[in-house]
Amino acid sequence: MSDLLGLAFPFFGLIFLGYGCGRFARLPEAGLAWLSFFIIYLALPALFYRIVAQTPFAELANPGFILAAVVSTAVTAGLALALGLWLRRGNIGEAAIATTVGGYANVGYMGPGLTLAALGQDAATPAALIFACDSVFFFTLVPLLMALRTGGGSIGATLLLVVKRVLTHPFNIATLLGVLAAYFEFRAPGAVERMLDYLKNAAAPCALFTLGVTVALRPLGRVPSELAPLLGLKLLVHPVIALVSLTTLASVSRSWVETGVLMASLPPALNCFILARQYNVYVEQASAAVLLGTVASVVTVTGVLYLLQQHLLPLGGLW
């Protein structure tokens, strides 16, 4: 148990340190801008590039795992969308953001650091692939749903905008460059690789601290009635769907399945709030979802870590 607490505490500790600083330090929110820029455009891309570039290309070319990851996310998102449409009385815009609450795990800020610490270097490649798949999925789905909200005439322009955002997202660019580096077995000069390692090592602590500060600076607002079932779907049902999908659709090692389950168990991504603010819909509810989901995940993610540590997941033939 002490090993489990030692694994989980640093991650949640950094989040709550950030939350405490955000609540009690009287600093303007604008101060986060450069730190967020560093995380999004330098540290996390360096992490994903190094992870993928150091992985044999044969391990990256795994269509079964990619299919299983997409199916897992799509099924969970579909359930969340249906729940959102039902409880928000058919409001597509609000249901679109509710879909991210129920299906979009925090695979960017929390995922890489936690999976690598819990499962070792074997988790690097599946974590990067899951992040890329989830990013493409939600940055495609939400704009399309928002276009439906405003009428069908803008669908074509929205599709072009979606493609542009997917292709120019720094995380996706870094992952693609990592794939190319793995394919051509490219290695950067030693000084460049050391700099990338500095950036990579800064990614998780900076991202988790920033997550805590950002959540602290958001008003809790009104807690919607659908928040409990959406968070239950995200924290409890999504990992089960991921387990079933990965063990039936993919032929991968146990560590890859465990990575997928752990990534699926993470709380709602901060992007839920970012998307809500971008479209000016469901903003207070998304803020509450990120905050309360992160708090609840202290228990649920620790529980998943315990199951992984004790080898209690029913992985069938993978044992």
C-alpha cells in the first residue's frame, strides 16, 4: 500500500499544490500564459516526440490497438452524448461539451507522467498513440456538433477548420515527427537530445501544477444534475469499456492493455473547459466537472493503480 501511495501522491500532490497556490496566492490569471505556452508548445511535444522516436517503428504500426483505442473512446463518447442530449433536453451545444466531460480523459496533462511512473517505459508508445487518437477524435467531434447547432451551412468550412487544427496541433505534430524518426531510425545530435530530455522531464510537473492552478481560478458555479452520471461514466465505466475493447480487438501485451485502462480511468481533461469557453456554452458546468472529477479521481485512479499493481484485471490470455 505504501508503494501505491508513493506512486499516486506525487501526481495528485502537484495538482493540489497548484490548486492551493491558485486559491491563496493573489496572482493574476494572465501569469499562466507563458507557462501554458511552454507546456503545450515545448514540454509535452518534446515528451511525445522522445517517447515515440525511441520506440521501434514496428511497435507503432499497430492498427489493432489504434482501432481498440478509438472504439473505446467512441463508445464512451456516444454514451455521454446520449446522456447529455437527454438531460439537457436536446441542446446540442451543451450536450457536445457534456460529451467531453464523460469521454475525454486527461491524457495530455496527467496521462504520460502517471502511466510511465506506474507501468514503466513500456507504457510510452501506447500512451502517445491514445493521446493522438483522443485528440483527433474530440477535436473533430465537438466542432462538428457545434456546427450542427448553428445550422448545416457551415459544415464544409468547419471540416476544413477541423483538419487544419488536427494537422497543426503541436502534440500531433510531435507524435508524427516521432513516428518519422522511428521509421528512419533518426537520432538528433547529443546536445539536442539532452535539451529535449530537459523539456520532457519538465512536462509532467509543470502540466500538473498548471492544471491545479487553472482549476482553482475557475468558479465552481452551478453543479448540473447530469454531472454525477457523467463523472461516473468517465471514471468507472470508461475503464471497463477500454478493458473489453483492448482485450477483444487488439493483440497486444499486458502492459499496453494496462496503459489503455489507466489512461481511460483519468478524470475529465482540462480541454473540456477550454472547449466550453471557446464556444461560450456550458462553461460553469465544465469548470465544475474538471474540478470535481479531479477530486473524485484521487479515489478511483488510486483504485485502478491498486488493481494494476496486484494484477487483478481480468486480462484473460494475456496473463
